[in-house]
Amino acid sequence: MWRIALAIIGLGLSASSAAASQHCRVPLADWQPREELHRVLEREQWQVVSIRLDDGCYKVKAVRPNGERLEALFDPGTLQRVTRGDHPKADDD
């Protein structure tokens, strides 16, 4: 009996950690277009290299005016950054 209980608990933990890995959970009807995110980023002096989908978010690769290459995730509904800070892009990417 305890083995069944442990198996059920293990399945529950696996499902909750998979759901927690998703950054953005916005219904498609509430998404703003990529073009709008591109405009927002350009106003903030980012040179956008690409905007793609990643785990329900917009994943942006961009370059700042000082040449620093960056990657960041944005909520497709609010266009707000969902990562904490910027992540320098690896040279081999």
C-alpha cells in the first residue's frame, strides 16, 4: 500500500515540476504580436536579432548599443520580461 502512495506522490511531483518549468501561460487569444514586442524593444535601444517561441514565451536575442549580446524571455500577453536580468549569449550560439 505504501508503495502505491509513494508512486502517486512521485507522479504528482513530476507533473508539478513540469508545469513549473513553463514561464508563460497566456491564452493565444491574449497574445500581442511579435511586431509589437519588436517595436517596444527598439524603443529601448535593442537591436533585435530574433524573436522565437520558447516554453510559451517570446524568446528574444538582441544586441545592445554597446555591442553586448543578450537573450531574454518575454510574456506574450504583457510583453514584460519574465527572466530576472539579462543572460549573455554564448559565443558558439
